[in-house]
Amino acid sequence: MKLLLENWREYLQEDISDYIFLAAGEDNLFDALEQHETLADVDGYDLMDKAEKLFKDSGIRISRSEELYEMVLDGEDVVGASVTGLSNSEEGERTLRFSVAVSPTTRRQGVARKLVENIIVDNPDTKIEAWVVNEEAMVPLLTKLGFDGYGGQSDPFMRLRT
């Protein structure tokens, strides 16, 4: 059983390495596209539209205070993305809230985990909350990454324990 799990983890890592993770803030995205030789001719605005559609198709509404943070590309297709936005918590602290969307054909490959890990690593001294829409997938993942506090529709956020 242990060998099977190790082989599965290797398989997942190989799959993730085939994807391109790009900073998706408008300025960062265009710089990243220019620097990536296979994506130099890709339309950044088209990628942003595809990422927004991915969120819409996933049932996640991007609020006005959120912006694209990172995209995951398979060729010119956006197969995953994250959005972030700053807000005030109930205690009045500045909080980074985020959401993650992954295409149905790309789920269960570690893409969402990597998107969340990148947000955590990039914001080490910030209070972080996840907006949970896909309870079945995200609650177990976020719990493994150190989040707690999910209260369902009455409180759809999980908070990173500090």
C-alpha cells in the first residue's frame, strides 16, 4: 500500500509539472508571458477572460475587491486560477481572502493545492481566509494545509491557523 501511495504521489507531481503557473495580476501576467518563450504570442486578455469564465463555470463569483492572482495553463487553456482580495475581518484585521477554481478535467491532480500553497508562501505575515464553494474538495484540502473554521453557508470561510 505504501508503494502504491508513493507511486501515486510521483504521478501527481509529473502531471503538475506539465502545467505552467503564471502570476495573473495584469502587470505580472504580461511580463510573465513575454518572458516565457512558448507563450510570447498568447493574448493575456484572452487568458484573463478564460480564467474569469472558469470561476463563473465553477459557481464562484469574483467580487469587485478581488483580482486574479495566479493562473494555471495547459497550453493556451486556463485549467486553474486563484483570485485574492483584501478585506477587514470581523475583528477589524486586514485579511487576504482567496478563492480557487480548477477545471473539472484537471481536478484531483494537485493544482488547487499548489495554488493555495503559493498564496500562503507569498503572504507569510498576512491573515488568510479561503472562501469555500466546493465543500467536498476544498474542506479536506484546506484542513490539511492548516485551515479551520468552516461553518457552511452561514460562514463559508476557512481561516489559516497562525
